[in-house]
Amino acid sequence: MKIPYNKLVRDKIPQLIEESGRKQTSRVLNEGEYFNALIDKIIEEIEEFRASGEEEEIADVYEALDCLVKLKGYEPMHIDYIRLIKREARGSFKERILLIDVEEA
């Protein structure tokens, strides 16, 4: 019985499946497909973290984000710099503020 997955998996997963005596079908994504699959993976891992609260799920989010940063050719230190600039200008999310509404003139 074949079980469809159609999702991005870690690089060694096909090999691990084969070593367990099962057969698998996989392929390498082109850049556009990979970009979309990374976004889907980040959303998937965030949802799994929301459900479980487990550290390993947030580690998966970090891994997928790191791959996305590299795919886009961004410099990780520059991303962190932007994060710090935005934190200085607008704050963080640590104070748990939920904006309800804004009345416009």
C-alpha cells in the first residue's frame, strides 16, 4: 500500500526509508518548487509546534528557515541586524500586546 506524502523532507529520509526495507519515490525540486515547499514546511512545523510545544518542532522551524535564508541568498547576520533594528524601532513581542482596533480620523 502506497501512502502519499508530497512534502519536503529532510535530506536523509529517502535513504532511511530504503534502509528500513521499504520502497520510496522522491525527486529533487526546482528552485521555485523548493521555495514553495519550504514555506509549506515552515507552516507545517509551526502548526506541529503549536500542537505539541516540543523543542524539536521549533528546531525544525529553525532548520527550514535557515534553508529559506540560504535559498534566497540572504546573509544570516544581516537578517539578525534587521531584526535588531526593528526591535529597537518598534519593540519585540515580549509584552504580549494584542491590538484590538484603531479609530481612524
